[in-house]
Amino acid sequence: MKEDKQRIEFFKDFLEDIESPDKATASIQGTFLEKMLNFMERPEEPEVLIPPYINSSKKIAINAYSYDKESLTLDLYVVDYDFDQNAEEILTINKAEITEIGTKAKRFITNIKSIQSSRDHSLQDYELVKIVAENDLEEVNIFIITNRYYLANKPVDITIPGIQNVNTEVWDIDRVHQLITSEQGIQNDHIDFEEDFNNAFDMMFVPEPNNDTTSNFDCYIGYIPAELLAKAYDVWGPKLVERNVRSFLQVRGGTNKGIRNTLKDSSQKKMFVAYNNGISTIARSGDIERIKDGINLYRIKGLTGWQIVNGGQTTASIHQAYKEEVDLSDVYVQAKLTILKVDEGIIKDKHSLEDEMVSRISEYANTQNKINKSDLLANTRFMSDLEKFSRSTWMPALKGRKPESKWYFERARGQYMVDINRRKRGKEQNDFKKLYPKDKVITKVEIAKYFMSWEGFPHVSSKGGEEAYKKFMEFNKNFWKSDVSTPENLSLPVYQKIIARTIINNRVKEIVEEMKLKGYKANVVYYTVAMLHHLYGKEIDLIKVWEEQSLSDKWEEVVRIIASKTLFFLRESAGERNVTQWAKQEACWVQYKETDAKELKGLI
């Protein structure tokens, strides 16, 4: 099958980055987890446990976690890595196996009293023990990360006594493949509402201004039966919302709980359409027919590449009610449908145009809940210019040799792998990898975290990619905002310095890993880089770092001393507080400078 062949080809490229003869088993699993986390881009950067928490006798396992103190929400990550999985065939995993893996995380919570009484307080995972033991959690999200293929894609229901909301999400290689496909362009999956769900819905066509027929879209407005929407999500799941700015669907917050309460109240649910702002959707094409000549009403029988770009949480709440067997027969959801007419034969950069249109629809349509606009900024002029410089700027070559490689900036997740797969396996792909080496691929989120740590905001980088990306874009607003007084064009030296910050962060990360420090690796790296710049920034020329494509070896011992001091400071200054949460506060960075900068000043 063509689809199986695509999966195998994709997995071959994915596997190359993970498995190598010199890697130990734990290292392979860790590399796999970190790679998957890059695609997930969670708002809270997870704390990866080294080693992971494993209790074989009680069948408990946790590989990473993150905790949102304000919402009392805990994210738990469990890795399933099958070493029999290979690039020649596809190993699948079924719902029962997925449920058992997720239950390993559940057992950490249900066995917390015995774990707390016996766990060594000096271990990295003890902070997680304290979080679970000392807080009345309102929500737990369990992420099951596997290198097998969960082709059934059935929802997994896990309950935990005393916790109202428990969400389980599966991330397999196939989901990453789907995500990359959706980021590069809208998917081509066709949903036949009549055949698949024995239902359809009617909408009105919005006329073009002055009967203009040259626009890139058709627009329809109307409503969708809530039960049809719930059934579609039940079957297609994450595929419907991969381009949604809140693609992880949860019934979280007052708005979403209000939606569920309205649906459960028989006297209120008919008012759902009046209370709720509805959903905004897009599609590539559709099976749409006019109901009757002279009447502006159309039957939506099927859609290709259907995506919910705003209203994902509304969809999640309706789906949750459906799973709880709430009667949705009299409930309707306001809906807008935009058919994107992007002609590949006429428009060269089809995917960019689609991305731009989807971003604008998402941004302007999102009014129900506060959204993170950084999710919508991938198509700004600044991001496009960074991409163009990375494709045209050669890395400085060794003396006597011509340049042969470039950095590769990913404006969208998975862009590098898509570029590889567009080329024939063999010489074409090898030439591309030589031109753009895998270790020189950098994402927009990584650039943001590395930039902010060097500029003296390690607490921002510690908050994760979402917050760092917002601050990074605001820091560089002169390169992309139309309302600034003196907009600038991105220059080559600015691009080179951005990459230089990345080179420094990568080198510090290498040194920290070589030191085998126990715990809080990401925080240690960000704070070490920030302190290095705070104390010695005037002595480190970013352009020279670019020209040499490395941080001078003379800084290695300095980095080691600062990194060791950083880990000691984070643990000691946190006191009874959670170290990871403490590292996200500006007060942590201010205190570190006040207490340790003087001692670290004269190292070179």
C-alpha cells in the first residue's frame, strides 16, 4: 500500500537520528523522547527524568513531567520504545497495550504514599513525588510516546480516583508524520458525512464582493449538528485539529466547563448555539451541492482536508459530553467553512499561502478564549527572512576549502524531513544532507530559547518554547511588525549572530551533558549561558563565533565551573519550592546574579 510505503520511508529518516551503534539503550530512549517532545511543543517545557522513574514490580513508569501550579495541572510522559521496530516493517500497538502503558503513569499517583515514604529525597524525581503528594490536582494529562504505530487511533479512557479531568493522548510516529504533513499543507483526507455518519449539514454561501471570482477562497456560514461534530472527532481525532492553535484538546478552564454544564442541562442546551461562538473551519475542497435553484442554501455532503482552526476546545467539550452519553440531538454549533482555492499550477508557494490564510483565520476568529499569538507568527516577514538567509548563507569553510554546508532553519515543524522526502533516496538525499547537515537544523522555538538565554532571560527560556517564542518575537519586533516607527530589514550580520547564539547554547549543552550533572539540564544550560554572557559577554564576539562555527575552547573550563555552580544555586535557593518552577521566575535569575556573579567573575 502507498500509505504503508510512505510510513516506512518516513520512519527510515526518523530512525537515523535516534539509533546508532555507539548509543546505549537508555540513550536511545532518551534521544527518542527529546525528539518527540520537539514536535509536541508543549506550553510547559517538561522536566526529563534522568534516569526515568521505573518500578517494575508495581508496573510504574514516568519519563518526564511538567506542572502548572496555577491550574493544578500535571502532565506525565511515558515512553514505549520497541527495539524490534525497524525500517523494513511496521509494528503496531493496540488500544489495550496503550491503556496499560498509560496506566503505568496512573499508578504513580495511586501509589504516591508508598513512593513518598521510600523515595530518596536527593533524587531528581522526588520533586514530582512532592507535587503529587502535596497538591489536590484538578487535571492530569498522560502522554504516551511510542515508536510503534497506533493505527486504530481510538480514544483511550483512563480514570484516576479523586481527579476530575484525566486526559490521555498518544503520540506515535504516525502522528508526527501527520503533524508534519499538516504543517506543510492541509491534509487530503476526505470525510464523507453522508456515508460515514448518515448525516450532512446545510450552509449559506457568502457572496463575493462585486461578484469577484478571483479570490482564493469560498466562504459558507451556518450550523453543524453537535452530534455529527462529536462523531467526526471520535473517528478522526487529532487529524481534525492539527492546525488549531490549541491542538491538545482538553476540557479545561471556566469556558469549557461552562460548555459541558450547558450541554448537560436539558433546559439550557437548546440555547447552546446562542451562548457559544461556534467554530471556524477550512478545507481544500468539498462535495457541496445547491439544495434548490434560486435559494442560497447548500448541502455539505463531504469535505477534503477539513480542519478546525478555531473552536477546538468547543469541539473537545462536545466530544467529551458525547462520550459521557449526553443527549446532543437538539444541539447545534455555529460554523464557518472556508474552502481554500489554492491552485498549485498558478501559485508557486502554495503551502505558504495556505499557512498565511489559516494563520489569519485563526487569529481573527479566536475570541472565545485568550490565545497565544506566537502560534500564529510563523509566517511573518521576520520568520520568512530567517528562512531565506538559512537557505542562501554558507557556513564559513576551513582554510583552503570552499564552503559546502548551510544551517537549516525550520519555519514549520518537520520542514527538514519533508524537504528530504521530496528528493529521491540515494544521491539526491545524500547531497541534500551534506548541504544541510542534520546537526545544523534549528527550529524557531530553539532559536527563541537560545536567543533569550544569551540576552539575559534564562527564566523565560525555562518557561518553555511558547513563552520564549513570544518574547523573542517581541524582542525583534522591528523586523516584522508593521506598526513600529522604524521597521528594519533583517541583515546578514543579524542572522549570523542569531546562529552564533545557537552555537554557544549547543556547546554549553554538550559540556553539561559531558559533566553528567543530575537533573534540571535545560535550566542549567539556560542559566549558564545567561551568566556567561552577563560576566564575559564583551569578550565573546558573536560574529567571530559565527566565523569559527564554535565557541573558543578557552571557555570550556569557565562553562564547567558556572554550570556546576548553577545547579548548586538552583537547588539550594529553591528551598522547599519546586526547582523547575523556581527557575521560571525572574527573581531566581536576579538572586543568582546577586549571590554568585562576583565569585564567578574572575575565571579567565
